[in-house]
Amino acid sequence: MKNLFYKDSNIPYIEVRHTTHSNKEYKEHFHTTLSIGAIIDGTANFTSNKKRIILNQETLVVLNPLTLHSCNPIKSNFRSYYMLYLDTNWAYNLQKTIFTNINAFAPVSKNLIIDKNDYIKFIKLNNSLLNKDILYLQKQEAIEEFFRDFFKKHCNKKLIHTIETNKNSRKIEMAKEYIEHNYNKNLTIEEIAQKINLSPFHFSRIFKNSMNISPYQYLLNIRVEKAKDFLKNSSVKIADIAQELGFNDQSHFNRVFKSLTTITPYEYKIS
């Protein structure tokens, strides 16, 4: 397996992963970004919302933020793919120049986009970002051009995310915010439930029903997302990152990070 990453502090709102000849498996996880993936060789099982679909070439997988999913090999066969991660604040600012009267990031309306032209443009964008000979301005213009067309074509403005007025939905939002602000602490169900004025058992049940993931799994996913930001700073030691994130030790951090990304923190750091 080989991994290439595009991470650059001069274009901090986007990241690309190019993985080749991999049969590594992921646990179910989510991203806080808008994430788009494409198989370029082989096939894979994509699972989201308890539905499983076989992926092959010419299909884009689109994951709005916090979409629980996994994408794994079929019978340990190898596959190669691109994953692109886009900051939703940057996306929202671009969307405001396209759509009128939106007040939040407009999600993409489909998880799967089967469109040869979109697929080719997506592969071209990823190749451009990974090309060290292409200047920043050219890369930034390519990003904006791709996503301007992509959002016009695939965003359903009726699905714009706003905080729901439903009482339980608001409670879940409050719980997520509390976990995100206290990700490095050894939180308890009781502590979170108390903050949102619910019983521990009721909180656990409605959280999992709403998110398809337990509060503990949500915390681990948030820690891994935070870890990626820390790892982009080459001066920070991995052991210090593990401690900052609230893991018991570096070994525990390594196991969790690899289970959700298929690579170790060190491999991500040096890429």
C-alpha cells in the first residue's frame, strides 16, 4: 500500500489522499469536512445509513459532514482511490456567491454521483493538487472552478442545514458541541447528560438513534480529526499529541488513529 497526501498551509482548506493497492479496512467513521472519494482501480464496499453499495470507477462518493460510513475492500481484494476533504466554512463562503439567501453550508443532495464527466474532473483536480510543479494560484483556481460547478449541479438548497427546532434534535446538537469542546477530557455519560438536562439512559438512546454512533465513538472520531490538525505541525511530537488529545498513552492513540484511517499517526505526519 502507498499513500500520498496533499496538505499545504498556504491552501489550508483542502486536503487530498491518494491511496494505491490497499486492502486495509476502516471502522465506521465520519469526517467534519465535506469529503469526496473516487475508486480509480478495483472495487469496494461502501456502507452508509445501513445501506451497502459496491463501488467502482466513474462514481463519486460524497459525504456531507458527520456522515457515518465505511468503504472497505471486497474479499480482501486491493483497490486504489482518491479522497478529498474540503473545509465547510470555505465551501459555505463559495456557496454564498452562487446561491442567494443561504445562512449555512448547503449539503450535497446525493451520496453517490454516477457521472463520467464529474468523475474525470474530480480526478484531474486531485492530480493537479498533488503535482508539486503547479503554482498555488493555479491550484486555487482549479479548486474554485471545480466546486463552483459541482455545487451548482449537486446542491439542493432545500436541504440547507439549520438547527432543528425538535427538542431532541437540539439536545443532540448541544451534546455534540459539549463533546467537541471537551474532546481531551475523560468524559462520562452522566456528565454530558447533565449538561443537556437529560437522564443518562435517555441521552445514550437518543444520541445513538440520531447519530448511528455512540457518544464514545463520536468522541474518538473527533479526537482523530483534531489529531490530523496537530500532525500537520511537524514540530509537535506524537507522544505530546496523544497526551493533548486525552489518550492514555501513545500506543492507544496509534491504535485508534489507524483503525479509522488505516495508517499510523507517524505515516500521516511524514506524508
